[in-house]
Amino acid sequence: MPEIDRPIPPYLQVVNSLRARIVRGELAEGDTVPSERQIAEDWGISRATATKVLAALRSEGLVESRQGIGTVVQARARLHHSPADRLQTMSKTGRIYPPGQYAVIKSAGLAPAPAHVAEALGIAEGSQAIRRYRVTHNEDGPVSSSISWFAAELAEAVPALLEAERIPGGTPGAIEQATGRAWVDGKDQIGAKNADAEEAEALGVAEGTALIVGRNTTRDAEGEVIEFGEYLTTGDRWSVYTYTRSQD
């Protein structure tokens, strides 16, 4: 049974739990989320607090109320699954993508590392690195595009990184299985830009459309970079992060 951790506001703990289930796909598009009564019973909180939980999820655009049905998930068109979300999903479910999403690997191979990639990987600018380019889709079409970069020497241990094919369980799992190097922490950076012609074609939008652009870095226990990635998604999608004020 779920338990309340008192230092964090109870309603926020429940919101975080339900949000994570939606992001991982355990509560899929159109699924009914627990009612106020059920939330109150499961978590041992008041009905008023349970009402606040559902209101918070509605305000994030993750659920909506439907007459005669209840509160249902409606996140597909507005939610962006960040690299952090995908890593957490993989850790919890063994899948890198939630139900209804899949990736098409457009290209994979060795390529000269641009300056910012080389700096992240700790190699000289222009040195060869593994580059994997993918476009993620759901049933409505493209959701995001991304490029992952890895040190060239990983190709010997994980030759699938050089193949334009999906890797079951995702690249982090394949690297960990082959080398024992597991990700232990990561960093996401987020900005914005307007789509150029190539980006617009990949995402099925007009050239000049506002895009969210992100960079993500994952490191192993020794602090060495496992993967440096860059992703693009349309500006009407939201990544969700939560935080609480330290009590120290």
C-alpha cells in the first residue's frame, strides 16, 4: 500500500505518483484515474486533499473530467516524455517508450563530433563518435526527434549502436548489459528555437515553427559520460518537473 511521507505535502506526493504512472504509460490515454473517494481511501488522506490532487493534474493538462465517466487521461497531445522520463520508465518497466509510442531510427554510425558534443564526451572536436538519429511517433504522427552521441569505443562492445535499428530496452540497457556501466545521474538543459527545413520535415510542422530544444547528459558511477543527447519537440508540448523546498 502507498504511504505518506510527511515532510512533503500529501497532495503533492499523490500528484507525483499519479503523474509518474501517466508518464510511464501505466495509466494510458483514455484510462480512468482513481476517483476522489478511491484516492482518499488508498492514501489515507481527506476528500478535500484528494480533490486538490485531481485539480492539479487537470491544471497540467494530464487529465480531464468527462460526464458519466469520471476523470480520464488526456495527456497524449500535450505531454512530452523527456529523457529523464524515459530513463525512469525504463528502470520501472524495462521499456524505453510508453504504450502508443515508438521510435524510427533514421540513421546510425560514426560521425565527426561538433564542438559542444566533443566537449560533453571529453574528446577532441571533429573526432569520430557514434551518432544515432531517431524520430519518435505516436498514432497521430511525429512527437519528437533526437540525436544521441556516444564515445566511438562503445561500438566494439555494443555494435548495435551503429545499426539503424531499434535496440530492445533502449541504448542505456544495452550498454549496461554489455559493459556494466549503468547510468546513475543525468542532467537536462532546455531552450527553444525555430524549426529549420530539415527539422520541420521530421516533425511534420511548418518551417519556422517554435520548438522546444533540449540537451541531456547521463553519467556512470565514475562520473564518465555514457550518452549526450539532443532532442526537439513542438512548443505546445510540456515536460513536467516538480520540486519541494528543503527543510534543512
